Amino acid sequence: MLPSSPDAPLGGCTARPADHAACRAAIRAGSRSFYAASWLLPRAVRRDAYGLYAFCRLSDDAVDGAGAQADAVPRLRARLAAVYAGRPADAPADRALAEIVARHAIPQALPAALLEGLAWDAAGRRHPDLSSLVAYVARVAGSVGAMMTLVMGERSGEALARACDLGIAMQLTNVARDVGEDARAGRLYLPESWLRDAGIDPDAFLARPEQSPALAAVVARLLAAADLLYARADSGIAQLPAACRPAVRAAGLIYAEIGRDLARGGLDPVSRRARVPGARKAQLLARAALTGSLRRADRPVLPEAAFLVEAVTAMPRPASVPPVAVSPVVLPPLAGARPAWWNLAARVVRVLDLIEVLRERERFGGAAPS
């Protein structure tokens, strides 16, 4: 139940079971494959991941979705302030977020950074160079990586820096994949100096997005930057609780594969959309479950993401933040015997089976498993 007093402290906020169910439904509707893959996470982490996703999703939809309004960002900032004041709005995602940020001591600077990035989107900000783009991506994706790291129970500066690397790498891959789609919507995220170096006028490209060898070279350059960050991020996975590593590793592998599919398609993000087929996802999920991570490397945090790490490391680790228990991952019911908890390969196969079930139910109008 919610605190009875509107002035109750943040630590007293407790989301209702129905709130968690609503957050789970948001991720199930917004990304069915990600919903299925989330079953690789421990139960407690999975539930809080849904809550974070729900707030991030409603924020993005408010700024960029159908019916978005000019005052969306100020309204979201007010809702976030209410969350941290212990008086969340009467909405499932807000109540869930209030509980999550209190339980895991998530500094307000992290979700506030996400809203700042969305404000840049709403203003139509373009990026003169790579540093400007990375500063934006650190806000809309690095912040989420940092928050998820806290939800998993890890607060070291090195782990947070690598989580930001991974979030930024994944979002740079998204930028490369969506060049054509974004341009047709009047948006341009590619560094403008890179476009001009390649002989492309940014305004002319926005007015008429076309594939060209010059654009392919710019996209290849962005994917190379993302690949460097994927490599940096890998050593941070070893610092996460063992039960969380396969899901995080799988996310990185699958997103990196989007870039490789883009390369195989001639680096053409205008006339085709890069994707990872189900069979290849299966291989990557198995690889994620069965392989280890690089040893800790202590690379410096990206300057554009340093404020995220500093916001966490400046906060003493609260005694109330428990470590994530390494426990069996319990998958939803499917036909056939459930594999033993230690059989990672079999568990991956069951997750893939679940993805296919969800796809079939979506295709034929059935409900996804709760």
C-alpha cells in the first residue's frame, strides 16, 4: 500500500502488486522479445527492470509518441520530483519507480538525465560531432545502464562505467540502424561534421534521405565507434552477480549483431532495416549463457558519461541495499520438463521457446503469458 500521509518519506513508498503487473504488461506490449529474454534475470531484478522500463517507456511516449505535447518534459520532471519526494503520481509506473529508487538508492540525477535527453529530442537538437552525440546517448541510454546496474546490486565505479559503455554502444547501434527512419521523421542524429567530411549536406539529406557510398562510410564509422564500446563494456559484466550476467551479455551480443547485419546489407540504413533473425539470436543467447567475460580492465569512464558515475559514487552505499541472490531462474510454464537450474544451455532453449510462443500468440491475437 502507499503511505497514508502525502508527506511520508520516500522509503515508505510501496507499489501494489497490480502496479508491478501493469509494468510487466508495458514491457510485454512494448518489446515481446525483450520480455521473453528478461526471464534470464533473477526474479527480483526482473520485476524492478519492468518498473524502470515502464517509466522510461511512458516518458519516451509522452515526448515522442502519438499525442505528444509541448509541455511533456516539464510534466515528466514534476512527476520525477514527486517520486523522489515520496509522493508519486497515481500511476503504476510512478509508484513502482518510487519503490525501486528507494530500495536501490538510485540518485535522482540518473532518471533526470534520461529526461534531459528526451528534452533534447523534443527540441530537435542535432549533433555537430561525436562527443555531442555521445553526450545525448549517455543520457537516454547510459543512464538506463547505470540504473540497471544498481538494480542488480552493483555500485562500483568501474561496473557503472562499463554499464554506460554498453548502453551507449547499443544506442549508437540504434542510431546507425535508424538513419533512414529518423530522417524521414525529420530527425538527424549522425555527427554533422562526419557527414560534411563525407561530402553530404545534412539539411539536403534530411530533405531527401538517400543511400550512397558516402553515407555508408559514415555509418561504418559510427558502428566502429560502437564496437570499441562493446569491447570496453565486456569486462564490466564479470562484476555483476553471476545470475545477471547471461542476460546482460546477451543484450550486448544481439545489439552488436544488428550492426553486423547492417554491414552485411551494404551499410544501407535508408532502404532496409537491419535485424537479427531468430536462429542467430538463438546462437547468441547460447553463447551468452555459456561464455565468460573479460577480466576487469579499469578503463576510464567516458567524459560524456562521467556525471552519471559520479552521481552514484558520491552517495555512500546504503546498508539497506541487499546483494542479488544467485538463485535458479524460474521460467514461465511451457510444455515439457523444466531443465535443471544448472543447465544453462537448456534454459536458453526454453527462453527461445517462450519467444516463439509469444510471437505466435501475438500473430494470432492470443494473450502472452502473465
